[in-house]
Amino acid sequence: MSLDAQLLATFRDAGETPWTATDLADHLGVSRATITRHIDELRQLGFEIEHQAHLGYRVAAWPDLLLADDIQHRLGKAVIGRRVLVYAQTASTNDLVEKLALDGAAEGTVVFAESQTRGRGRQGRAWASPRGKGLWFSVLLRPKLPLNAAARLTIAASVAVARAIREQTGLSPGIKWPNDILIAGRKCGGILAELRSDLDAIQFVVLGIGLDVNCDSGDFPPDVRRVATSLKIEVARAAGSGLNTPPSRADLAVALLRELDRAYRLACGDDFDAVRREWGGLCSTLGKRVRLQAGPHRIEGHAQALDEDGALLVRRDNGRIERVVGGDVVMEK
């Protein structure tokens, strides 16, 4: 762990209590000159670090910044987040993680980008990723699951995102099958799982997540403005004022990765039923009449439930149950 990350961890644990340069140097095993140099570097990154004579240093304000070492340290011994990388810009975090996977990167590697030039959603649709206004990241997974259970991963990820949003904002997110995160009926996030398989076994999965955090309506492309939202917009709307702010992206990232680590372990073990039940309580699709386009196939009927592998079960009008693992869905009123 870098010295900057150790300093931030120390300040975070201390809260409002200041640390002298001497105490910090003794605590971290470096010289006072090194401490003051690194504090100056953190100030240049946007951390407001106050110094009071005879008392010491404390962080008065934390910037809305993603720092790889800090996020990784806060996650502790979790599998997801065991290695964290943050890029100022990349074409697509999914493409980057796929390359890392092919080079043998460890499961749980996470790549964030402050902006993406070619971010994408399902079926290759473009995903707007304005700089510093959201969480755009991908996770490398190497699940010991049969190929027909791959849908579990999107289900687990959507539950993790909803949990983290609720924990950090108090908002009540919902899920639209198969991969949309909704607040007040508008989309604020999406999940894209891309996998490599060998016969009927999964080699690895790249799980991409995009979450609109600080976006204003003008940040969305014109064709989606009517149906898109962000945590910033919804927190302000819930409070009845534009003065409220969403949580810091770093805090939200840590909460989301913690929840994803938990949900992933359940999905890969014998407790997927717990994830499935929670998903069912959040999903706006179940119980509705739906029209589904799954590749060349069009399916109409009532969305009934998820099966034990995470596929959507749709009862057609003739009573036949269809098992659907992906597609575009329209819910009829």
C-alpha cells in the first residue's frame, strides 16, 4: 500500500482528531519531511488538509476522487477489489479487463475509468461516460459455475448495486430485468456481463457496471434524457431542493464492491436463493405482462419468476413456460 493510502487511512480513522507530523512519522515509519511532502501532494490532488499549530493535521474536506490504493485498502481482504486500477480515460473498461484476463490477471481485479470514449451497454449500445460524473468500471470474475448459470452474475450484481445505492443515499432503487437499475422509474445504471467459455464451462466473465452519480440532465444524450436519471438528480428531488449532493464516488465505489463481493460469493455457492429472493423484491418486471425480443425470437407473456440459475421464466398465453436468459423487454401496462 502506498504512503498516500496509509496517510488517508490514518486520517479517515482519526475523524476530526488531528495528528502531528511527528506522530504520523512514528506511526508510518518514515521521516517528518516525508510526511509533509506527501501531505503537500495530497493537497495538490484536492484534499483540504488543515494544520493547526501544536495540534497537527486533519482532513477538512475530501475531494470526489477515485484513488486505487485507497479503495483497495478500504476493501480489506475481499476477493473483488484485491487489485484496483484507476485510469483517467480509456475506450472501454470491459475491453481493458478482457485483455488483463487473457494475460492471466487474478479474479477480483477491478478497473475504473474517470471517462470512457467507447463505453457500451447491452447489444453494443453506446453508454455516455462523462468525466468524473459516475462510476464506470469492470470486474474480472472466474466463477466456478456451469455455463447455464451465468445469468446468476448479472442478478447478483444488480442486487449489489441496489444495496449500495440504498446504503449510501437512502433512495429506493429498483431493477428492470435483465440489467437496468431504476430510481423512480428512470434508469440510473446498467450492467453488462461478457464471458469467455470453453464447451460448457466458464473461463472468465467481465462484469461491467455503469452508474450515473453526479450527472445533470444535460449530460445525457438527447435520445435518453426522458428516461435517464442520476443519484444527484434523485437525491435532490427526494429532498425537494437542489442543494443536496450524492455520496462521494469513492465511498459509493467501496460500498458497491463490498456488496458485490458478498453477492458474488452467494451466487457461486449454495445460497443463490437468498440473492434471487432479494432480487424478486426489487424487480419491477415480475408479475407484469411483457414482450421480449431474444435474438430472432419474440416472446409474449407474463414474467413469473427467476429459476435456480437466474433465467427469467415467462408464461406464454398458451400456458407454456419459456426460460429466457437475455433480451430486450417491454412491460405492458
